[in-house]
Amino acid sequence: MDSKRRQLITGISLAGAGVLISACRANSGPAGSATNENTKNEGPKAGEEEALEVTATEDLMREHGILRRALLVYQESTVKLRQDAASVPPDALEKVANLFRVFGEDYHERKLEEVFIFPTVKKAPGVAAGYVDVLSAQHARGREITDYVLSITKADRIASNSVEPLAKALEAFVRMYEHHAAVEDTVIFPAWKSATGQAELDELGEKFEEIEHEQFGDDGYEMALKRMEEIESSLGLSNLDMFTAPAPPK
Ligand SMILES: [Fe+2]
Ligand SMILES: [Fe+2]
């Protein structure tokens, strides 16, 4: 498969977010344009009371929401890989890994957490500071695993001797990142918020928005959400009700 075709299928270039943006725009009909109108940046439309503001911590937490949706695809894929590896299209996993790379690792982790959140929390009093080194090490391990997933899924089919190692790597990644994001949501972001005054938080909220626009040239969250929804629907995972637990034994 040539690299142009691969980029089209993947939707996100390894080199950056450019292809994510063009893929989303290319796929955006009138409905896509309407979604992009509801960005956090824009003022109220006629008849609306006021624009809804997204705070810096809400921004970080909803980014975790996108990453958790990616983790769900990984988790479902490990089950399918073990049942019937041929039923897992490598392209779909590659798209998820690329989204995790561009939106999770290169933007959320590198541009926000490692620059603004971790250094402040590390100096703040309390238990949160003690988590920062492990969280940083987990970012690094996550990137290694993403490299591995990308290397395995670039082929048109997953080699039989790679099926179990890939399933294990995905499982370990999901386990690590679920807990990682939960600790950030419940310990790290609240500690960062306490250590930062309200005025500075407001400024940083705007700064994060600027960084997002610099990185993606548009609303990165909206684009990543749309991309994630496309991936879920291509894999038959977009119906939330399919995850409703069965009733317990009576
Ligand atoms: Fe993190
Ligand atoms: Fe995070």
C-alpha cells in the first residue's frame, strides 16, 4: 500500500495533525460544518443566551474522554484478536494509534500536561506531587507502545505471530492509561487547580485554546471527536446500548 493511500485511510499523518484536519474537512458535509460551528470559541448565535465556556480542567478532562473512547476500541480489539484475528482490520487499529499519537501524546501530554500541569503540581504541597514521576514515565511507556502498535498495524494483515503480543500490549496499555487518566482527573488536575489562582486559570484556559488552534489549525477536540466516532462506527462499536451490562443473576 503506498503512503498516500495509507494516509487517506489512516486519517492522521504521523508527521502531524494536518491529515486529521483535511480528513475531517473532506468528510464534513453540511452536518460536519454545523458541528464545527459549535466550538468553544464562538459567541452566542441569535436566540442563544450566552456562549458556553470550557474551563482549562474541563478541557483536559474531556480530552481524556476522547482517549478513553480510543481505549475502548483497543479493549474490544484484544477480545476480537484472540477470537479471530482476521476480523480486526489493521487499518482501524492504526487509525486509533495515530489519533492517540497526535491528540493524546503530542498535544494533551506534551503540550499541556508536561509543560503546564506537571511542573506546577510537582512543586505544590500534598500527595499529588508524588505521582508526577510515575505519570511522566507512563507517558514515555505509552509512546513506546503506540510506536509498536503502529509498526504492527502498518501491514495489510496482522502477522499470526504478532497477534498475542499485540493483544497483550493493547491490554497493558488500556490498564495503564485508564488508571493514569483517573489519577489525573481525581488527584492531579484538582491539585493543579488549587495551586493556580482563578485569574491564572482563566488565562491558561485561553492559552490552552491558542495551543490547540496552533497545533490543529482548528478545534482539535471537535476534530478528534468526529474522527473517533468514525472509527467506532466503522468497527460496529457506536451503539452505546451494546455495552449495557446484563442483569445480574437473581
Ligand atoms: Fe498524562
Ligand atoms: Fe492526561
